[in-house]
Amino acid sequence: MNNFPQTLTIAGSDSGGGAGMQADIKTIQERHVFATNVVVAITAQNTIGVQDSFPLPLELVTKQFESLAADFKIRACKTGMLADAEHVAVVAQNLRHFDFGPLTLDPVMIAKGGASLLADSAIDTLRSELLPLATVLTPNLPEAEVLTGQKIQTTADFKIAATQLQKMGAKNIIIKGGHLDNSDQACDYVLYADGSDDWLNTPRIATVRTHGTGDTFSACLTAELAKQVPLKKAIQISKAFIQVAIANPIAVGHGHGPTNHWAYQEVEHD
Ligand SMILES: Nc1ncnc2c1ncn2[C@@H]1O[C@H](COP(=O)(O)OP(=O)(O)O)[C@@H](O)[C@H]1O
Ligand SMILES: Cc1ncc(COP(=O)(O)O)c(N)n1
């Protein structure tokens, strides 16, 4: 009775509904997988920016993990906004304690509108405590640069950075190229645990409606991993899911609008 694919998203709440935990849950639902959540922080946010944020008490974060572990059989999990070093440490401690399946670690640092979602002082803790637990690490370009301390401009730089991130303990690395806006392609670089690699290239869509793209991509991956879809296939589905979600925007908000989480089910795609 407890064997339906179940996932866990450990993240911040976006009141605007397009990113964070809300993007995760909407995406996971579209993949016909059950989503549970641990709320780490609450943001007052819309498509224009983040107006305020509040990290939840550490004990309440741990209690949410305990509640879920006592009832659900979670087969894959992901992290998003983790706020500060104390919250990163408590999440890592809970993930070491409970078995929630493969971890997709999206090292969320700065929102598209420019607001900080992770204190600078948390980077070391993220690197030392959480990276070694990651089955898949999905930094965007600026996040990969912060974690490695290296500029990433050329295709060779992507490979060097991914290798460095793997040495820090994450098994599989996907460096997302959404921020590389001098290219007509949205190219992501994948370095697998066995050393093989891959480029995922799709046409870059000219739009400001990219709120929550990274969350949506990593949530789709988490849902597929919960269904035990092999990693390479799960990554391909996630890339197609985000491409079609960006390509079919919904007219919501005045700023970086959300992507369309139901497009993959409803619109023709690769
Ligand atoms: N304008 C775009 N057109 C097509 N794909 C995009 C675009 N922007 C981002 N993507 C894709 O969306 C996914 C998330 O990437 P990115 O936006 O870099 O992440 P984040 O939200 O963490 O900053 C990646 O697969 C990336 O290639
Ligand atoms: C709570 C929360 N988590 C993650 C993001 C990142 O999304 P984006 O970089 O697309 O703004 C966000 N804006 N808010």
C-alpha cells in the first residue's frame, strides 16, 4: 500500500507560485509522482522579485523530516533554497540519517530577480556537507563558478568545472547553461559518475519568462528517478520538459513570469 513513487522536495516556498517548492510540486505532479515537502524558508515573492524571506526554526525543519520518514516511502529527493549555513547543515544531517533515495542537489543561490536565497557564509557548508551526498548536482553557471572558484566561458571550462565538482563528492554533474546568453542554444553539460559526458542542446527561447526554470528541471529529474527511470533518460525527459515549459508561457505577472508546467503533457514535443 506504500509503493506508489514518492518524492521529497526540501526547499523554500515561493508565494508567486512559479519557482521554489511550488514549481517542484507542480512539476512532480505532472509526471504522475507524489510530492511531499520540507519547507526550509518562506519567501514573500512574485515575478518581479523577492520582497522578504524567513527561514523556519531548525527544529521545525527536522520535525518535517521525521514526520515524512515515519509514514512515506520516499524514493528520490531534491533540495532547492536552503537559506543559510545552519539550515544547510541540518538538511545534510537529516539526509544522512534517513534514506530518501537519490538526491538531486540544486544549489540555489540567487533568484532571477537578483535576491540572495543562500547566505555567502553557507557556501563552505554546502560544499563540505551536502555535495558529497548528491547523486546529481545541478548548478547553473554562476553557481558552478561560485562552487569551483573558476570562471566558466568555454566548453572546456564546463568540463574542467564539472570534474572539479565531481572531486568534491557529487556523483553526476549537470552544469546548466541557461545563463550563457551569448549563444542561440541553451546548452547544458553532463558529466556522469563513470566519466562519460554529454551535451544537451536546445534552441534558446528569447523570453523573460524563466522564473523557476532550474527548479522545474531538477524537479522533473527527481520525479523520473523516483520512477526508477535510468539517469540518462531521466535527464533527457527533464530537458524536453523545461524546453516545452519555456516555449509555451502563460501570461502571469509583470516580471520574470513562470514556465508552463502542463505544456509537456499537452503540447507536441521531442
Ligand atoms: N531561454 C531559454 N531557452 C531555452 N532553455 C532555457 C532557457 N533558459 C534556461 N533554459 C534551460 O532551463 C534549464 C534551467 O537552466 P537555468 O535557467 O540556467 O537554471 P536556473 O533557474 O537554476 O538559473 C536548463 O536546461 C537551461 O538550458
Ligand atoms: C523559494 C525560491 N526557490 C528558488 C528560486 C529560484 O528560481 P529563479 O532563479 O528562477 O528565480 C526562487 N526564486 N525562490
